[in-house]
Amino acid sequence: MLKEADSPTQGWEVYANRQQFHNDEGITLIAEATKLAAQGKLQEGVGLPQSSLFYALQDFARSCMEGAEVATSVEAGLRSTVVGILANRAIRRGEPVEVTQEALSAG
């Protein structure tokens, strides 16, 4: 999760793991972070040992070299992109934007 630079810090963020993503720092949400923090495990580097880009490229290379199933399909990528674009449109217009099944399956 990447936050806007001027957004206020919320209490739960103290327990959030941070990782670099290109030129930004993002928050990696970890299940039961409060419990892990109480056990002192967040200081041990809880989170992914590699960047998210590493895992994406690893999955892509595996599908190319081994013929393995891709981790995310083109269709899933389309749906994610459409939802992101429509969410941005809603924010810019300041009003709800309907996400239709037609938009999610357009080619």
C-alpha cells in the first residue's frame, strides 16, 4: 500500500512492515501484526525477504522456462486495471462510478 506523502499517520502503521517499490516506500500489511509486535517479532524482519518485483519476475520466468501456469492471468490484470481507472475517475469527479460487468470483461 502506498500512501500520499501528506496523509496523516494512523496508529496501526506503527506495526506495518515497509518495503521499497521503485522510488517509493510502501506498507506491507501483515496479518496479526499487533500480536507479532507484542512478541517482538517485527524487529526480526517479518515480511517478504525479496521485493514484490522479484516475485513477479520469478513467476514470469518460471512460466516461460517451465511452462508453468502464470500466477495472474491477462483477464485478472484487465479487471484490476479497470477497477483502478474507475476508482481514480471517482476520486477526481468526487462522485461514485459504477463498475459494470461489461467494463470488467471488455477487450
